Amino acid sequence: MTTPTLLVLGTDPLPRLGRLTGRVRVEYADESTLAARLPSADVLLVWDFTSHAVRAAWPGGGPRPRWVHTASAGVDHLLCPELAASDTVVTNARGVFDGPIAEYVAALVLAFAKDLPRTLTFQRERTWRHRESRRLAGTRACVVGSGPIGRAIAGTLEALGVTAALVGRAPRDGVHGPEDLDRLLARADWVIAAAPLTESTRGMFDARRFGVMQPSAYFVNVGRGQLVVEEALAEAVRRRWIAGAALDVFETEPLPPDSPLWRLPGLVVSPHMSGDTVGWRDELRAQFVELFELWAAGRPLVNVVDKQRGYVPGH
Amino acid sequence: MTTPTLLVLGTDPLPRLGRLTGRVRVEYADESTLAARLPSADVLLVWDFTSHAVRAAWPGGGPRPRWVHTASAGVDHLLCPELAASDTVVTNARGVFDGPIAEYVAALVLAFAKDLPRTLTFQRERTWRHRESRRLAGTRACVVGSGPIGRAIAGTLEALGVTAALVGRAPRDGVHGPEDLDRLLARADWVIAAAPLTESTRGMFDARRFGVMQPSAYFVNVGRGQLVVEEALAEAVRRRWIAGAALDVFETEPLPPDSPLWRLPGLVVSPHMSGDTVGWRDELRAQFVELFELWAAGRPLVNVVDKQRGYVPGH
């Protein structure tokens, strides 16, 4: 076997490849050079996972990478119909973000329960304003998304005494199907969006679904911005259909400076950082190196995306 | 037995006494009338637990309440030498605040780990600024105070994957003695103050102890303000001896508007609210009613404070 060519989409230099050094020819592409370089690459590593360039650059036929790995949990940014129809294998970073995102969701839920954003506002005003806060234990969460991230979120919330229901694409052990969603939303204190972006999840949190929720409920999105109809969420918060929300992901990222979401009372805006704890890039690199070892040895890859469904199926 | 007189210190009307209605004569006192009314009371309920009036008003000898209950965990606001030397029994609200305070500490620790205060600052500035945050699981906490509140804090942090060491007045099963404190502080990521205020804990968090901590460590005080030398803490945060701190209690409460603590970067100020979740006053009332039933039946009280030590001893 000749030395394979690894094409890296991303302008950040890739961290050390460790064991792979000398066993692979590394080339870099940015969004403008990706289309020209794809045909000669054996493997594509989507290191800049904020880019949507793969969708536009993927060759319809002819030479193309046999394997695409993305350093992200979501694959919506690269799965174009041509890639989905091809025999190219797509893998993702399943497993790296579960624990960090679960902690991040717990941080937001506890911050809302304890009214921490208002505490910081009162502090800026040097105002001593005692309030009663909420007990978290004994409350109910509805976690939409039953993959490893959703399950980690549910597990962390359960560790804090919350009863967490998981909702997935279809009912299975410990997971509710979509037919239970509205009933669960109607009694949830915390609604957490952690689903992959697919044609069946796009825009699922719309005006009707926010209307089903309790006025005391908080909504948290750590999945993808397009799961939510942002204008409907803004309206639901403004009209106090729900108590508040935290968004870590948005329809357009970075969130434009003129977006009304920045200044909406009751809304916490964070810059798509929920999974990114110190050392995460090293973990992503190490995971890719392990996958590469499997691929180079001709062994089956793990974390293989079902390209029709748009995520890695199963437990 | 004649109908006993219950004197309530506090201007807030006492919530319904339920079962006790008609079995007790209720009188109210504020700070100015307390001294005059104490001698004729059988029981004193310190409902306004922010008041220090009992210390000044307690009669040196002669008629006095045989039982004093405070609707708080701490008893430092009422334990004067004359009360400590008398045969009057003192009880506290042990148990009501444990879970709420543990959740509040978890909220603060997670907020620091996930850099939430800065996220809110960037949001106000409409600035999209991605940062790496910290993983909480695998970090170390040192919880100073081994009563029910300290143990609940340690338990909640452990549920989030933190290794939590408890420090108490003396070593016992699962509790370190003061001789281990500096060693534990030196390697803690989170230092939590949850000790009662006694002569041996007053001012224990001083410049030397903040100097022992790691530059990456955060300090959280949910005990009593006087556990901390505030000027030393402010200096430690200013000089970045530690990464930051959250104070829910202060030497002077409410914190005066001109205190530099309000505006110190890296410091979170909250208004002594960590234990006060919705329904807490009902829980305090119910707890007092249960204690009163024991007292009226001549049975031994629970939650009895060791007036020499200044807290309820034992597990």
C-alpha cells in the first residue's frame, strides 16, 4: 500500500499525529481549495467542523476519499445527497463530547434553578435582593435526543435528583418515541434539545411545542440551532410562555451582532462551547489516530454514521 | 400545665401553626421589645434569624425561656455566654438547608467550571467569544465543615464525579481533622466553606490559607461571613492567588453598597440565599411544630445544640 493521503479541512494546524507520523501524507485545504484537492485524497478529516464546505465541494462521481471523519458529533454540515449515496464511509467523534455537554447542561439548569443570571445582574447594580430559588431534586426533565450525548445529559441530571425522560426517533428500552413528546413537554421543568439535525428534527421546537410547555419551564439547546424556530422561541420567552432559555447553538453561527437574541431577558446566549473542555482537541486527535489505525489495517471502523439517518445508530 | 407562651422574634407574621393552634399563646417581639418580653416566655422562636438581638437581650438570671429554637442552621447569632451557661435548651433547623445548599454550591462550582459569568458578560456586549471550559468530573474539592450541610455538599459534588474531602473539628470516619487542612487546600480545585462560626473557625480563611491554594482554585463560602478575612480574600482574588470566589455570606449583611466586593472581577456576590428554596419557610414551620410536640409532651428534643461547641454534634 502506498502512503495514503490525508486531507485536512481546516486552517488550524493539526495537532501532532503521534503514531501516524511518516505513515500518512498530510495536506491541508481551506474552503476555497477543498474541491480541487478532494479527488486525490484517500481520507478527509473535517477538522474545522464549523465549515459547511464539504457539502458544496463533494465530487459527484469519480475519485474521492474512501473515508471521511468529522471531529464533531453532528454530521449535518457534510452530509450532502452525493456523499450519502456514495460508498464513502463517514465517521464522527462520538463519545468525546458526552460528559462535557452533560456537565454544561447541568450548569445551565442549576443556574436557572438558583436564579444565578439575575444574581449577577443585581451584583452589577450593587443590589442586595434576597430571592427564593428552586430545588432541583424532584423536578422533571425531558431530554430530546437519545444518543450518547442525550443519555449522558439524562444521567447527570438523574445524579442530581431530576427525573429525566429521553425521547428518541423510535421507542426502545428507556427511550420514548416521538408520540410521547408533547405529553412529556407538558410536564417538564427542563426541556433539553440534544438531537442530531435531520429532516425529521429540523424546526421541531416551534411555536406549538413552546406553547405546550409549562410557564415555569426552561429550554436548553445544545444540539443544533436548526432544531429550533428561533423566532418562535424568542416570542415564547417574550410572552412568558416559558420561563427562559439557554442557547449554545444557533441557526447562524457566530450569532450576528444585530440578532435580538443577545438582549432578550430570560435568554442565555453562549458561543457553541458546551462540549469543548480543556484538552478536547487532544481527545479528538487521539480518537482520529485510533480510527486511522483501524482503517489502515483494513479493519472495520467504529462510530460509523448511518448516512440515510444522519447519525450513528444504536447504543 | 397552663398554656405555654411562645415568643416569636420577628416582625414577619409567623406562618400557620397548624396543630399547635390554641395550644400555645403566641406573642411577637422585635429587637426593641425582646428584652422586656423574654422573662415571661416559655419558648423563644428566633424566626428572624438575621437578628443578633438575643445576645444583647438574654437575661443573666431569673425567669427566662426554657427552650430557644432558631429557624437557621447557624446559632452564632444567639449564643451569648449567659445563654451558653444556662440550662435553657437550644435547637436549630438542622436538615432543612442541606439539600438546597448542596445544589447551590454545585451551581456555583459548575458555573465557574463552565465560565458562565464571563459568558453572560460577553452576551451583554453581544460578543461571540468561544472558550474552552473545564471538565468538572475528576477534579478535587475540599469541603470545610462536616455537619449535614458539608456532607450534603460533598455528596452532590461526588455525584458529579468530583473527589470531595471533608474537614471537620476532629478526624473521624470519612472526615479529616484540621491537621490535614493545608495539605487538602493545596491540591483542591474547589474550596467550600460550610463550617459553623465558632471561636476556632472565625477568620480561618486568611491570607496564609488563600496563599496555600492553587492559582486555578475557586473558593465558595456558604457558611458564615466571619469564617473569611474578607480583605485577605479580596487581595487573593486581585493578585490572582486564586482564580475566583463566590460569597453568599458576609461579615456585614446586607453587604454595604460601598463594599469593594461588589465589583471585584472574579467574585460572585449573592444575598445569603443558598438554602432558601421555594417552600423553605413552610419546612421551617413544620420542623418547629414537630419539635414543639416533643417539648410539650416532655420528651427529649432533637437538633439540640452543644452550646459550648456552637453546633449540633455528631452524625
